[in-house]
Amino acid sequence: MKTFTDYLWFNTAREREMVHITPQVEAIVKASGVEDGLCFVSPMHITAAIYVNDHEGGLIEDIGEWLEKLAPARPEYRHHQTGEDNADAHLKALLLHHETTLPITKGRLDLGTWQRVFYAEFDGRRRKRVIVKILGV
Amino acid sequence: MKTFTDYLWFNTAREREMVHITPQVEAIVKASGVEDGLCFVSPMHITAAIYVNDHEGGLIEDIGEWLEKLAPARPEYRHHQTGEDNADAHLKALLLHHETTLPITKGRLDLGTWQRVFYAEFDGRRRKRVIVKILGV
Amino acid sequence: MKTFTDYLWFNTAREREMVHITPQVEAIVKASGVEDGLCFVSPMHITAAIYVNDHEGGLIEDIGEWLEKLAPARPEYRHHQTGEDNADAHLKALLLHHETTLPITKGRLDLGTWQRVFYAEFDGRRRKRVIVKILGV
């Protein structure tokens, strides 16, 4: 059995941004030498998430608006009494369940035709790290 | 260490449908010969999800209504400018976090009394595939 | 390859409660002897969830209020026709996606500075069980 770990770094120009990362994750899978297994991808932060969906600009905007509607930025969160102003970013990350697992078959991500991996940043403009850990044979 | 992969196919009669799949997943676990490990289950599509909850008809309807309330079908999504009409199906799949992982102990899914595995289809009436990948010993 | 399984038990004093469990999960990781791998944590119930976020009291209250807003307790759920009264607890658990996977590196949970693991109880005051299953080397 093999294990392989790598880290990706992001520093988005905007506070909220969806970054397509399938190629970077695929490159790590290839570097791992794992032919069959699982690839776990997760931000090491609590205001970002990894999700799998369509790489289509309109839908990506729809997802952003939908997250804002269900987990809106507003001043009244209790978390802001600590001096923070990003409680909505925590809620948005929870809504997308921060982490995801991807299957590896024959040395590649075993994804469907339209499945793409995204890093969803909700509190950007700072350096943030994503862990990619692979288990398999 | 063993790995084992199988695929389930669905073609639901209705556009939205919750399909109970615990028996099919259990059968794959048995076929894998894995006694202790993890079983990853995920649609290979971006308008469906796997979730774990109660096999009770009323609750299944409640879940459907709740998803419709939080991620409603409506014409105005930007994604629809591409000619698609299923943006809400993408959002519903994101809300349920499309994939799930299940523990295997002593050769069986190690689930609680009421935990059952469901395939949640939000854009059906077409053939769709679910990957089941097992890692363990 | 090693596998290791343990179970945590909870019996919260309140119906809804967020319980910080990072130390318990860390202890299981240490007991497993796994240096590099994945740690899967999931309630064996359908009205509780595991999530990763900030250990800050204000935010924890924000999360609770947010869940109540998106998945409110109310009498009208169909599930209640069975005599149950906890449909909202099922929906809240689905919203947080009940389970989580955590990376292990160098024998420890490989979490970011602010990442903490929580057991989210939505139908407490009874004994409930969480499975922790570790795979790795």
C-alpha cells in the first residue's frame, strides 16, 4: 500500500472565488504512482471548501449567489464580537462540507464526464493551504 | 491491502427520485472480500448525490420538499443561458454533498440501526452511473 | 497497511449540542499507531453529524441559529405522522453531511491552525455512538 501527501497553496485576488483545480489534483495523483485508491482533498482552513461540479461560468455564478442567499454576509453574527467579520464564510464552507474524496482508477481520477474539482474560497486575499492525501496501491 | 471497484447504474422513471441502495452496496462489499476498511460511494454526475438517512417514506418526502425550498427550480439561473434547465439539480446535489464514505467492519457495512444509503436523483430519466470503491484488508 | 476502529459514545444533556471532540479523535489516532493515512468519523445515527470548524463560542451559536433557520423545527413534517417529532434533526444532519474524513500525517491529525472536530447533536438526551475508522501505514 502507498500513501502520498502534497499541499496546494492559494492566494485569491478576490475575497470569494471558485478556482478550478482538477489539473493540479490530477498531477498529484500521477506523482503518487497510485493506480487504484482514494484521493482526499481538503482546505486546512475553516472558511474555504472543496467541491465537485460543473466547470461552467454561469453555474459557478449561480452557486455563489445561492451560497450568499443561504449563508449571507451580515454584521450581526455573534462570531463578529471577537473582531472577526467572516462568519458567513464559515457557514458557506459548512454548506459545501469543506472536504471531498475522489476515486482513483488506473492511475487517474475516476470522474464522470462533467465532474470537475473546485477550491471554493470565501475569505481570500491571503495564503491558504489545501491538503491532498492519497491512499492506494 | 485490497481495493475493489464496481459501478451501479440508474435510470429513474421520475426526474427526482430517492432510491434506496443499501442492499446493492452491501453486495459489492461482500464481493470485495474486504473485512475491514472504507467504502466510497459517489455519482459520476453533478446532478445526483449519495446520502445516508432514514428509510421512511414521510421523511423522504420531507427531504425532497426541503431541498426544493432551499434550492428551488426556477428559470432565472445563469446556467440556463447555456440551454440547460437543471441548475437547481446541481445545487441540490451540492447541498447533499454528492458523495459519501461508509465504514466496513467484519465484512459488512458498519452502520447504525437506522442508517440507510440512498441515491438521490435530481435530473433523472437518463442512464447514470455511481462508483463504489472499497479500500481495506 | 493497518486498520483501526474505535467508537465514541455521547449522551448530551441538551437536545441540541455541539461537542468538541478533537482530543478524543487524536487519542484514537495515537492508539492506532497509524503514521500516515485517513481517519473517518461518523455518527451511527441519522440525527447527528460530525463537522470541522472553529472552536469559538459565538460562531458555534451562529451555526446553531443558521441550521435552525435553514432546517427549522416545526410540527408539519410528514415524518411526524409516524409519531416522531425530530424531522428537523434529520435535515440538520444532512445539511452538515453527517460524516467527515480527516488526514493523518506523522502520526497526528494533519489539520490547519483553526480546524477542530465537532460532534453535532440534534436529537440528544440519549446514548449515541460515533464510529472512528482509521486506514493507513
